[in-house]
Amino acid sequence: MSRYCKCCGRSDRKIIKDMCPRHKLQYEEYSYFLDNNSKDEYDTNEVIEYKDHAEIVLYDNLFNELDEKIIIDLESVNTIKGIIWKKQGKHIVGIANQYSYDLPNLIMDTDEKIEYLDGNIYNNRKSNLDIVKTKKFKHHFASNKKYKNKIIITSIGGSTEDVTGSCIAIEYPLDNGYRDLVLIECGAIQTNRIQEDYISNKKMIDGIPFNLASNIFICHSHSDHIGNLAAGVTRGFNGNVITTYENEQIMKPMLVDTAFIHNRNVMSMNNKGKKYEILYDESDTYTLLSKIRTYSIDEIHKVNSNLSFRFTNNNHCIGALQLELFIKKPSGRIVKLYYSSDLGSRLNQKYRPYSEERKDVSKANIGIFESTYGESNRGFTKNDADLEAKALIDKIKEVTYRGNRVLIPSFALDRSQSIMDFLYENFKDDDKFKNVKVIVDSRLLNEINNVYRNILQGEKLDRFNEVMSWKNFVFVSEYKKTEILAMDKDCPSVTISSSGMMSAGHVLTYAKSILPNKKDCICFVGYSSPATLSGKIQQGAKSVTIENKSVPIRCEIQIYKTFTGHAQRQEIIQYMKNINCDKIYLHHGSQLAKETMKLVAEEDFLFSDISKKIHIIDKKNNQIII
């Protein structure tokens, strides 16, 4: 006997308690149905055909038909069918079989940038779509004949001199006498100084040989490792982005959000009389996403007769990887390059339950290691992590038990999910906490929560679903709901909201309400740049400016440093000691961090009778030739 949804009458979805999945979620959150529409996110768009054109029907968030229709040529109908089309920002994008599509690019069958001649994004007739030729950027890679048979490794990102903006170019010879070039990561420089970051990122982007790159390897999905990827589309990148399925799924919301922030920042600067160009937009992002190719970990995959690679688990965050490249020179010698990307710590692994345990690589010819926590004043032990975890629990109890509020600014990817799990584990059976709201507020954060449900497996998936079903959680993506919750000063709550550095986002609305109140508390669980709002608060500012208004700081401020996803200095030194490697290079850290780590490591090597040499990658020494 067929079962039907009592709200919409649909019967071809799993019916639970007489409700389809969509209306069941509505009822659980609001205690009533928002609509009686039978459509859901898995239904493709209706296509209406006329004599001389066709129209694609669009829907709103409740799947009601919109007035706007997408106009296409009749010859394009078969091309666009079977794809779920939505308007996102100023673009029409589609999803099918885990791939993303940009409508005009699909219709024109090109990866080149496309402009609408009449400026109307709904008019997708071919006669209205103009292919814009990308700029040609000249690069001098592999131009010297004496390096014809050499492997050249060049650090060309911001991580050459500091932490953010990871990008390394590797040129190598092919058997046919030509040369190939691949990139490892392509991150954004992030100091949270909008104009300075724009100038630095443009300089970095213009210096990357996208038009020569056959592949870009991605090791994890934090913005300082992927944030400039979409700029490659505007600068001639026609290769593949190589990563895993987990990272592909996380990269989708992360890169779309990055494009939105970039466009917003450029518009903000230009409104003040500047004339900065947009380096990439959402359409470039969707074109880039279509170039992603996914591979399994712990297996060697062949790219061509001279290049193979292997991804290995890393515990920095969910989906994080280490990379091994195997490059065969014309002589037949195979050179193995190890790239750590950001390494995770084993000292606080139990507080980051969704990242995989790190599997260390045992052998390489060249090892490139991160050095984020290389400075002497940064670091912690396993005992420090346990003590801080207990201190955070005690502080949340102290504040919420007396009826007040705690704000936890947190990064949308990995840190927030770890904190959600932490709160559930420590408060799920606490009767005093049962009336405390745990607000999870951020559009990006909640999109990533949905991705977690797609990529986690086995016990980790069971655990995450258990955490997400906790009745204390209130999930918020819409700003109107944020405004209501932020002004509720009478209900005890813990709010997790991004961004972690409070540079933008819904967290600012909560901060405006909480900062002036002596009995409330802000708990910081991640690093903050001194230039950011959270950095200023942590440094003891008496007041801060939020959205052009001065806000006094009277609430309690607590700082917890052990929830980081980065390996500590001694952990990295131990890794460098254990790996059988000819040469070790340090990057992705401040100059002081690299110099301090080199000094401490080489002293450790000396007492351990290890003869390895450590080199620093910086602006003057950014190239390795083999």
C-alpha cells in the first residue's frame, strides 16, 4: 500500500510519520508546514517549449514557481535537461551527478568566460552569449635551456614569506623533449586588511603561470589553500584540479563564498572612488568546479609517463591530505617530492573527531614542510589541551547556569563542527543545560554541515547525525532569524557563528549585543590576526567599531589556544627526524617561525646524530632545482 505525505501528497520519497523528508524537516523545526508544495531539491526544472524558444522554470527556496524564466534556444533543450537549475547571485548554475554547471558555459560548450550582451542573465540564447577571450599573461618558466632536464620547484604564493596564500609551481621534463608544469594549491593571502589583501592577491595571481599548468593539486579546502583557484579561469587555466571526493564537496560552498566576499570587497573599495578590477566571480567559480577530478587516497595514480602522485591522510581538518609526487627524469631516475600542506596535531585529536588520523610518509628526496607554529611562544602539550577543554566547559556552565550568553566565533569549516561535537558530548546529559539554546548561525557553516552528511561514512557519520539531532541546537542561515536571536538577552545560550576572526558575517550581530553586557562572555577558540576585530578584542581594546558604530567591551573575554588544527613545532620536528629525506625545506610560516624551527630542529638533529640539512623558503630563496 502506497504512503503519501499528509502535507503535499507526494509518495515517491521515503515517507516517515506520514511526511516526506522536506516537510518532516519543516515540521520538526517550526511545528507547522511552511508550504504544501510537492516539489523538492531533487526535482529537475520544468522546461516549456514554444515555436522559436524554450523556457526553464525557476523556483524559490520553498519550490514555488518564480516569475522569471530562463530563455534558451530550442536546440539547447537536450543539453540542459536532467540538471537542477537555480539562480545563485548573478548566475544561473546547475547540479547533476555531483557536478556543477554554469548554464551559459554549458550551452556554448566552452570553459572561457562568457558575458551577456544585453546584461540579462535570464536570456541564454546563443545570440546573447559572448565568449570573452582571457588575458594572456607571459611567464618565463622553463625558458633557460640549461634547465631543460631539470625539475624546478618554485614557491610563488604568499606562503613564501608568511602563512597564507599557498602556491608552488613544479616544472619537469617530459620524455618527448617538452616540459610540463603543475601547481600545488592556490590559496588566498588573508590578513583581513581588504585593500592590502586585494593588492597582494592580484600580484600573486598575475605571477602564477595558470596558462602553462596542466594540473593543480589540492590538499585541503581552507581558503588560504584554495581561495585564488577561480582566478585561474580568467587567466587561461585549461587543466584539471586534482583532489579527493571529500575535498571536492567541501570546495563547492567554500569557493562560492570566497567569490561572493571578493566581489563584495571590490565593490566596497570602488564605492570609495577606487578602480579595482574583479579578479574572478561566481561564474568563474562554477567553471573551475567543473574542472575538478577526484582520486582515492593511499594509491599511486599515474598522470602521464613522467608524473604520478599519491594522497595520504592528514589530520589537519576533514578531507586534509599530504601529497607525494613521483617525477621520472629523462635519465630514468625517479625523484620523490613530499608536500606536507597543513599538518594536524595529534595532541588534541580527540577534540577534532571528524578528521582522519595522520599517516606519516616515510621516505622522499625533497620534503616541504609547513612551519605555522614554529615560534617559541606558540605551542601546547596534550595536558594543556585537556586542561583548556575542561576550562571551556566550566566557563560555559558558569555563564549559562546563571542565565547569560556565550558567543564562540568559529571558522565555518572543521572548527565549528568540532565545537558542536564538543558541546554535545559534554552537555547532552546535563539537566541544568537542557533549556540552553545552542545556536549554530552561519549560512556557510550550515552548508558545510550538509556536506559532512554527504562525505562522512560509518561511525563518523553515525556520530555526526547523532550530534546534529541534539534538541538544544538551533540552526540559523537567514539573517532575519539572527537579528531576533541576537536581541534575546533573557534566554541562556551558546552561539557558534562565523567568521572566526569576526571580519564579517552574522557573528557581528551577536557581538554588538554581547560585548556591552558584563555578564555575557566571548570565548575564542582559534587564532586571530591582530588586524581583525577578534584580534583587537583579544588584545584588550576598550571598544571596537562594528558597522560604523562604536561598541564598548564590557563582557568577559576568554581565549583558548589548543583547539587549533595545526601540528605543534615539536611534532613537525619529530616528523622531519623520522622521514628518510635528502633535503628538507620550510615554508608556510613567518620568517621568525621558519628560522626558529630550523634552529631548534637542527640542534635536535645534532643531539640525535642526524645529519639532515634544513633550508628556508623565502623571497630570496624560493626555488629548488634538481
